[in-house]
Amino acid sequence: MLTSHLPRISLAHLPTPLEAMPRLSAALGGAELWIKRDEQTGLAGGGNKTRKLEYLCADARTQGAKTLITAGAPQSNHCRQTAGAAAKLGFNCVLVLAGHPTEVSGNIVLNKLLGANIVWAGDESMGDMLSAIFKREQTAGRKPYLIPYGGSNPIGASAYIAAMEELAAQMQAQTLPPFDRIVFASSSGGTQSGMLLGARLLGLSTQILGISVDKPEVELSEDIVAKLANETAKFLGLEGYVSGKDVAVNAGYLGGGYAVMGEAEIEAIQLFARTESILLDPVYTGRAAAGLIDLLKKEKIGKNERILFWHTGGAPALFTPKYAKQLTINN
């Protein structure tokens, strides 16, 4: 394995399933659709961050850390999985959530069940709050380890190089031809940069297409994904350079903004549920699926293509009152 030399702690149920979606393919009348089910990684409800946390927590343990600290939005899936990893491995966990205290639902319920210490940033900057908590834990003798947003640094991104190796092995075992594109939700860049490097190293010509959930195209492709891909390659001692032109990002589905679920996301969530019994989330996979559906309807993705939708998790957010009401108001 390309990342086998890195410290790693087993947290995820791997390999995650690789499945065809024949009813969804028929409903959309075109491309052959498959799904890689990283919502089934298992840790505290699963999701793509669990792969990253296997490497990040191993690094934390190597450094003698006692407390994991990270940050995110109130319904952050990354924070929930970090809390799960901390509980399983015996770390303390502090989660800095953006804004002011909100209703206890969805991922917040799970964070509390998992024993995480939730700190609301309020009107403070997230950076200032993280620095203050890091110093507090350090002073108290609970050596802290700071995990970046989404677990997206070279250590975390390396997990998705390994994930691409996993996918290649599954395709070989099932004698599947290459996919034309892999489509998924992209935001903090770790998943996409790892996939991009993995595809290159494996010699795959598959397009790695990130549907942005919150950032303009150039910012995500150049400032985040390409930059992190190059940092990860350097971290692993690999040759090659990635530019923004090498990164496929579609930022045409930002809708009303981050975490605002519109009609397109609702349609996508309902369609996946009612054709394949697959649960998407309102913020990430729902938006990525909405983008995929629109690209198929407009034939920007050809009817003869083979497409892999990489499910990154997030279903607990479905159980927040605002999203639950939107999804069921006419049902």
C-alpha cells in the first residue's frame, strides 16, 4: 500500500461496500450509476472522516496526546466522528462549534452521548477559540492534539489515497471496467486531494469530480485541493505537482449557501431513498447528489458513462427539526 508506512489505528469497517444503483440509474434514464458507501465506515454513525481519523489518531497517540480538539459547524459530521474516535481510544475530546448554542438534535445529541466537551464559539473567531482551548488543555497537563477542519491535512488526506487503493482492489475483484467519473461532496479538500493523488498513483484516468458545498470553484480547486494535494505528496515523499487545472470542481450548486437545503437537495435525498434505500444528508451528500442529477438531466454527463457516487455520510443531520420538517412537509 502507498500509505502502509504511516501509523494507523483501525477504526473503520473496511472495505466499505461498492454497489450498483440500477433503480436510480433507470429513474434518471442514462448513465450506469454505482455507489461507494463510506457512510458505512461504522464509527459513531460512520462517514468519510473515520478513514482520516485512523491516521490522525495514530499520530496523536504517537505524540502522547491526551485530548483531541477540533472544530466545525453545529451539525458537523467530522466533529461527531472525532468524538467517536476519542471515546473508543480513550482520549478526552473538545469540540468547538460555530455560533451560539442551538437545539440539541442530530449530531449534537451524538456528541453528547459520546462524552465530548462542546464549546460554542459564539461571537469569537474559531481560530481564537481553538488557540485558547489548546493552551487551557496544555496548562492542565492534558496534552492536546489539534485536528484541522474536516481532518484535512496531509495525514488525513493520505487516508483517501488508501481508499482509492481499496476501490481499485474491489473493481478488480468484481472485474469492473474503470469509472468515467467519481462524484462526491467537496469542502475542506482532504477527501478530494487524497482521491486525486490516489488516482494518479494508480494510473486511473477517472475524473475526480468534487461538487462544492460551500466554496467558489477557484478557491476550492486551487487554494485548497491542489495546495493540499501537493503538501500531501511532499509529506509522503512522492513526485509530481498538482495545479488548479488538474482539479475538477463544480461550484454551480451552492444554492442558498452552506447548510441551506433547497428543492434540489430535497429531490435528491428523496430520490436516493425511494429508489435505492440510501440515506443522504441535507448539507453534503444531498447537495452532491443534486449536482449529479442535474448534470445527468442536462446531459453534461453522458448517458453511456459509468459514474461512481462516493457517499461521505452525514445522515444524523436528517433528524434535526428544520431539515425533518422540510423533508416531510408534503408527505
